[in-house]
Amino acid sequence: MSTTPRHEFYETDETITLSIFDRGADPTQIQVEFGARKFSYTNGDKSLVLEPLKGQINPEASTFFVGKVKVEVKMAKMAIARWGGLIGDAPDLLAAFPSAPAVTTTSVKPRKNWEGITKGILESEKEKSTDEDPNVGGDAALNSFFQQMYAGADEDTKRAMMKSYSESGGTTLSTNWDEVGKSRVTVKPPQGQEWRQYG
């Protein structure tokens, strides 16, 4: 018998961010499927299916990230609008357009795949014009730099980048596997801020 994990969401005009609280989830066991009006999450006996979504999403631009306490899902909306909820029979603004094909992402490797966890995130960051994102010179340029750095790196450097970023909660990015591989990477919050563990 499957159980539904606790979940919550918040939205902007462009995205839905869904947090699925599944502590210690193994990225190799999780199955996530994005459809035009459907989202599903499966991890062993835990299952969450949201259908029909209140609006249409773009499966190709939607991503997920497995953390220690929760799985964070970002769904890219096809139309700029507020939904006010996740599911329902609200009129679909894009019903006249053909729906995007469903995309299924499944991890099947037996060991922790540091590269696979963030590959989808790195690939989903596309260059945007200043019309789409007024901060195009900021985060997009920085993400582009890190993508180029990662793409040209050797396996040890890639492992170091993934491990340091993941274990530090995004506060540290190291390319030195000799240093990072020895022990757990500690969280280093920005000066004047403190780190708190939630969940």
C-alpha cells in the first residue's frame, strides 16, 4: 500500500516550486514524471500524483533536486499566471495548443551518482534574452561559466564540484577532490548569516 509524502508548494507567475518531504531519499530509487497537466513522484512505497494540474507545464524545462530532507521540484509554467492551487479543473489557458510530450526521468545506477543528480539542473539552465530575464548578465552568466567549467573538467574535479556543492547546502564549490574526498564538506553561510537545519 502506498503512502503520500507530506508536500507543500509556492508559486510565482512563471514557476511552481513543490517540496516533497522524503528524508534520506536515494536519488537512484526515485522516479519523477512531468506531463503537460500531470506530475508524479514515486520512491518505493511513497507515491504522489498531481492530476490534472491547474495549468499546463513545460516538461522539458521542469527539474528536480534530491536533498537530505526533501526533494525540490521546479515546474515551469507554459503561461504566465497564478494558479492558486496545484490541481483542479481550472480552464487551461493553453488548451488550444498541442500538449508537450511527457518526460520521464529515472535514475538506475547502483551507487550515488553525483553527476546525475545535478545534470538535469545544469542542462535546464538555458541562455535567456534580457526580455525573458532582466538579470541575464548575473545568474545566467554565472551559471554559464560554471557549466563551461564543469564540462571541461576531469572526473575528479566533477566529483569534487558535485560533492562539495551538495553537502554544503550550496554554500561551497570546490574543484579539489583530494581535499573534498577525505571528509564531509561543511556548510559555510555568507558572512552575517547563520545556517539552520530545518525538517
